[in-house]
Amino acid sequence: MKLTCKFTAAIYCIALLSFGCAHTPSTKQIEGFSFSVADKAADTALTMVGRPYKYRGDSPAGFDCSGLVRYSYLAAGMDVPHGTKALRSATRAISYHEIRKGDLLFFLQKGGKYSHVGIYVNDNLFVHAPSTGRTVRMDTLLDPYWKKHFLEARRF
């Protein structure tokens, strides 16, 4: 009888664990966009750190800034445009204090408004493809250079 009780208890525990883990985690939805897409895009961008910069590039062989965004969101299941102006048009502005993982950060560089974009990954850090001769890297919004050139944060 003790063996039967232990066996039943073991089966009960296995069933409980199986049912507890078998559900699909819920994701918050806003107008058809789930936060898990943004999370996945940011995580993908992080895996591209060290990849080369390539003008108009949108693959691990080489990225420009908007190509990195496009590739990262495509990997997360969302088709977004290539180009900073097109990305800006496809997103809505959010306040600096609302920034969360996967949001896009736009910068003014070389005199061009909205000429650079990165993906926010958390703790004031973002991933971007900076320029020719460099590689995809992570930087902080707290750096004086990026503070000075930051324009706005936007979200799909």
C-alpha cells in the first residue's frame, strides 16, 4: 500500500508540473503588438554585437543602423521598414521615462535629424550599428555623446 501511495503521489506531482508548464505564457497586447516581440528583437540585436557595419546592410554579414532594427524585428516575427525615416513614420513617440526593452532610440548625427537609430535593451543600454569601419555594439544613454545627440524614443 505504501508503494501505491508513493506511486500515486509521484504521478500527481508529474501531472501538476506538466500542466503548470504546458500553458503558453501570456503577453500584453497593444494594437496587435506584443511586448514579447520587442523583447525578442532586443535579444536578437544583442546577439549581433560584434558584427560588421555595412551601408544598407540588413544581415549578419553587415548592418547599418536601421538594417539592424529590421533584421532584429524580422527575427522576432514583425516586418518593419529599412531606413530611419521609414522607421520613424512606422512608430509613435514615447517619453524618455516610458522607454522599455525593444523601443527604438533616434539620434541626430552628422547634422541629420533622425539619422541614427538603436534598439533599447534595458538599464540605459542600447544596441546599434554605428558607422563604417566599426561593428555593432552596445552603448549607454548616459554617455555624454549619446545624451547630447538623443532626439527621442519611439515604439511600434
